[in-house]
Amino acid sequence: MQKTSARLLSLLSLLQARRNWPGALLAGRLDVSPRTLRRDVDRLRELGYPVVAVKGPDGGYRLDAGTRLPPLLFDDEQAVALTVALRTATSSGAGIEDGAARALATLRQVMPAHLRHRIDALRVTAVERSPSRADSGVLMTLGAAVRAHEVLRLDYTPPTPPRPAGTGEDALPPPRRVQPHHLVTRGGRWYLVAWDLERDDWRVFRADRITPRTPTGPRFTPRELPGGDVAAFVTGRFRGRDHSPEWPCRGDVVLHLPAAAVSAHAPDGTVEELGPDRCRLSLGSWSWPALAAAIGVFDTEIEVIGPPALKEAFALLAHRCARAARSAPTVPDPAADVSCDD
């Protein structure tokens, strides 16, 4: 039989592994009598672990939620997964960088030497994709309203808030009333997908621009999101479509470049090789001028296959660029040493 301290750790590990444990099965796994098992459960309770007895024909035990977080046990795979998650927390946009750093230091301190060497060899640099950071308290409030299906009143700050006519500079619009349905993250930012009660339509709000009002409103019956897929819905909104993740504008061109050189810079497009230095690119965007501009970044000759709207967009951009060139100052000597870093 294991020593008491080792047995308690084994018992704690088993209780964390599944929701409910029949008493006889748990005693058998530990190779102890039911009486010894009861004493060990009492010892865990004295240490602050909320082990509750499960009533029923089999009887048993369950590790329940308590008023504070007790020490936990993780296997090697769980510890590595936690390390990666904590080291990349700076790119989550959730405003939890300090807490993640402290949690990582705590986790590393109690790791066995062989596992500490493994995670120390895993160097991860999280590159932030967005300068905006959502407040963790706001995210908790939004998440609670989503889960409880409660109407949420919020102040929302647009990028450049318009000043109402005839009011002072400090005038604020009335709070928005929404039915929150989903809290999602995309591209390093957090968003709330909600039904706007005043506008009678779906809206996607950036969480870092939300200031929740308290208290929350009455409960509501959740609505069916168009298409039923929140990821497709949010992607469609960012691509200018209400109910589809597809781009509203899509065109085809032939570029005088190798397919490998184009595909590396067109992750959302389809590239077909036509020869060693020619390929066909099918690409989408939210507008035709935006699509033409995206294709124009490839420094090569472009043959437009279609549709005609894409040709018109190239002509529009050419006209704009020509006007910009006429209004630009004197073009410097190409032979001059001009650096983009200056």
C-alpha cells in the first residue's frame, strides 16, 4: 500500500480525471478499504479540496467547485498545453497578460525537472495582431450576459463618434439595448454578436469599445443566427455579406509570375499554374476597387479574365493613381539611395 501522502495525491489525480467515482471502484483503484478511502477523502477536505459524497445505489465521490481554487495536478501533456496557452496569452486581446505571466511562473516552479527542461526549450514569441485590448472585466460581463440570456445595456464608442447637432461636445448617445448571443475572438480582437433591439437587426460590436451598463435587463429567448454558424456569420459580416462567408466580389486574373511566388502571398485565393512564369489567380474582396488594389501588389503584368467589373475597377484605380502622380512633388532620381526605413 502507498504511503498516505502518495495515496492522497493518487486520489486527487483520480478525482480530477472523471466527474463521478463509485466508492468501490475508487477504493479498488487505490487498493485500499472503503474505510481508508473515507479517511483519505476527509484529509483532502481538510486541505481545502471540495470532495462531495454522491448518493445513489453505488455511492461515490466527486471533486466539486469550492470557494477558492485549490492546488491541482496536471499530467505532462496538460502542463505543456497550459504553458503554450499562457505564453501566447498576450495575443488573445483579453487583457490578461500579467495574470498569465504569474500563472506561468507558478506552473514552472512546481514542475518536475524533466518537464521544466521541455518547456524551457519551447520558446514562443506571440506577435500581437491588434493594438486594442479588451478589458477582462468587460469580457466576463459580456460572457455572463450571453450565458444568462439577459438583455444588455451598453455604451458603444465608434471609431469617430459623430457629435449630435445642436448639442455640446460632451453629449453622449443613449445606451444601446441588445440581446447578446455570442462572444467571439477574431484576429486578436474580441467581438459581441448581438441582436440590436432598437435597429431590429444583428450587429457585431468590438468588445474594446463596449462599456456595459448595470444592471442587466430581462431574460430573452435566443434567436436563430442566420446560417446557424457563428464563425461563418462573423466572417461574412467582415467580408461585406450578411449570411455568407464568401467575398461579395471575386475575380480572375493571369499574373506573369510563378505560381509558388503568388500563392505565398494570396492565402485566401486560388492559384493555378499556367507555366514556369505564368499563373491564374482567383481572389475575392469586399469591393471591386479593393480587389484590384490587392491584385496590384504583385509587381508584374496583369491580364484580367473577368468579370467586367474588375476591369472597370482597374481603370478607376489607374485614373486615381494618375491624378495622384500629377499632384505629387518632383519624382526623385531613381539612382538615388532612397531607403524605406528613413
